Amino acid sequence: MIVAILLSGSIAKAQFFRVEDLPRNDFSLGVGFAFISVDEHRARKVAINKSVSPYGKNGRLEMDPMYDSFNFFYVRNLFNRWGVGIQANYYCDEGEGTDITSKFYYHKLFSIKESGVTVMPTVRCYWWNHHHLGLYTRLACGLDFHKVELTDFNVHDDVDIETGTVSSTNLAYQISLVGIEAGGHRIRGFIELGHGYQGNVTFGARLKLGYK
């Protein structure tokens, strides 16, 4: 009975973590959405705080609570579970600034457009891949080429805004703890849930090439 219990446990574990042979290459395109707070925006935009320093504590920065990203992935599968590759994505967000103490202009003072391009090496591990359904985790880390554009709505008011474009290079990352893909042998749809420059939720399609 002890031997039977041990064998049944090992078989169940093997079935749960079952994977099929993976193709050599797969390519993915996806659209991501991220939900972040104004405080997180401010922490990431040192350039904005510097550019609108005259606007100081008397103003209010309102950013869109959600930003979009457009993503491309290439993964080279080394083993049945593990693959490494590269990820590139473009993200953007917009916002506006107001100042309650301005003598000449009460409402909108300036607009902010934030955008960036990231390039990140990535690694992926499948937990299950069988019968046209795959479950995986994927991590990525690299560089973010960040750009902030400021436009002054009224150059004749009493708040001076340093308009123009400020660029910077930062650390970029993506932690997709849960990835689900489903479909045919070569083309599958996927969804990833995680956190990072790609976003919290990503939908897309994947092309698998190079089966043995």
C-alpha cells in the first residue's frame, strides 16, 4: 500500500507538470495595459518635477490611471520547459497639470506626454504544455529609453514651464507570473498577468515554428 501511494503521487505530479516537445522558435505580438497610481507616476518622472518646479506644491498633476503598451517577443526554446529570448515594447501615457494659485490661468497649465521603448532579454518556463494548452512564467529585465514631452498651454500666465523634451535611460523589467496560451499546433492566443513596463494584463497571438 505504501509503494502504491508513493507511485500514485509521483504519477500525479508528473501529469500536473507535463510538457510536450517545444518548437525551436516562437514569435509573439501583444497589447498590454497597466493600472498605476499618480504617486507611481511621480516617482518615475524626476524630469517632470524638475521641469515644472515653479508649479510646486500649489498645483495638481493628473495622469491617466492606465497606460498602454505594444509588445514583441522572440523566444528560442532550449529545452522542453525553458526558453530564452528578447522582448521589445513601446508604452505611452498622457496627463495634465493645473494650478489653483495662478492669478491669470486657473485650469489647465500644461500637458505631459510620457513614452518609452524598452529592450529586455527574457526567460520563460512552462509548468504545463499539453493538448493545445500551455501555462508558464516569464521574466525580463533590460533598458528603458524614456521620453517626457511638456507643452505649456498659456505662455503668458505667471507660471513658467520649461517646455520641450527630456530623455533618460532607466532599468526596465517585466514579471509575468501567470501566462496562459491556447490554440493550435502553430498559432495560439495568450494572456499574461504580471507587473512591469509591459503592463499588468497582456493579450496577444503567438506563432510557433521549427517543430522536430
